[in-house]
Amino acid sequence: MAYKPSEAITWPFSLILLLVLSVVLACGCAMSVRSTPTEFVPDSRTGFDSELRMRRDVEIRLDTGYRRVISAGTRWKRVGRVSEGEVLKPVGTVFSIEGRHVHEAYLVIEDGLLRGFYLPAERAYSPLSSPIQLSGAIR
């Protein structure tokens, strides 16, 4: 059996090509952020009671596989309601959640639980599969 230089190059090249394509496909298949349209009702309350501050970091694991942290010290202002709870917008920063795309997100809190997010650009609500207790995290 004679040595063929083209076979020595083809096999490793094919393996590398297969690996590269696998990585590209895996990265391109992120889950979309699940959301449903909702009606946002603005809140005209102002003053101290309309603003909350995080006492500690709160880690959020999204159904999309991504992770977000609401940092200690961040301020959140009540800006309205959706049927799922009160809507709080970050003060002086932008908060986002990520799936196939990145979405600006406001917190939706009801009974001391982070229930999900209001997506203002989409006018939609994105629920968390497991609400997160915030009672020790906010003041």
C-alpha cells in the first residue's frame, strides 16, 4: 500500500472542519426568551417608597441557560404594573436578559418574589420558571 500525501491532510482537515461546524451550530442555537404580550399600566407614585435598593447580589438563572446578577446597591424605581406584579426599572443603569437575543428587562415583583421580567421594547412579560425570594435582598 503506497503512501498518499493527500490522505494524510484530508483526514485531520475533515475532523477539524466537523469540530468547527459543531461549535458554530451549538452557539447559533440559543433558546429564545419566552414571553407573552401584557398590558403595562404606568404608576405616577414618586418619593422614597417608590424606590428599592438591593442589599445583596441576587443571582438569576434563566431558562435560556444564561445567568444574570442583580448587583447589591442597585436602585430600582416602581414605574407601573402588569397583571403579574409591580414593575421596577433600574435607576442609572440598564438591566437585560439574554437568550437568542438580548432584551432590556425590568423586574416584576409580587409578594416579595421576583416573578419575571417586563420587556419594555416588546411590551411583554417573561416569567421565571422558579420565582426568587427577594425579601432579604431589598430595602
